[in-house]
Amino acid sequence: MKITSFRLALAAVAAVVMSFAGAGKASAVDVSVQFGAPPPPPPTVVVQPWARPSRGAVWIQPHYELIRGRWVWVNGYYTYPPRRGAYWVSARYRHGYYYPGHWAH
């Protein structure tokens, strides 16, 4: 179902582009179509964690986070798990989808 609607949208865009390309004059048309957010840019700075403030603190790696459709750099920091046995799963971008970081158990 998703692929069919994507192909239909792509065909509609192609039809609009073709209608603008007149037979009387040569013209160049640049069309860019993007669905969803682009993947985050590569990290700009590699930060090593400093000394852990206490035994239960967990280091969250610096990363880009998708906020209101824009990629924002978040510096690394220490935090504490919300419950015993929880561990941090880093954010990832896989197969065109963004999965934010989260606590898992």
C-alpha cells in the first residue's frame, strides 16, 4: 500500500514536470522530493566522558537529535536510569526511519 501511493505521487510529480517542459523552448527543471527527515550529519566532535559523578550514573554519548524537523547537536552528559536494571539504547537511523535514544529494561 505504501509503495503504491509513493509510486502514484512520483508519477504525479513527473507529470507536472513534463507539463512545464514546453515544446517551444528548452528549459531546465530541478525537482527535489524528500519524504521524512534526512539522516543526521556525522558527529563533529568526539567527546570522552569525564569522571563518573557516582556509581549509578550512565554516560549518554553526544549525538544529534531530531527536534521539530531539524537536527540539533546534544553534548554528552551523565544521567541516572529511571529504574533498576534499565540501560540506555542509543539513537539510530535505520532504513529511512529515525529511532530516538531511550531507556530499555
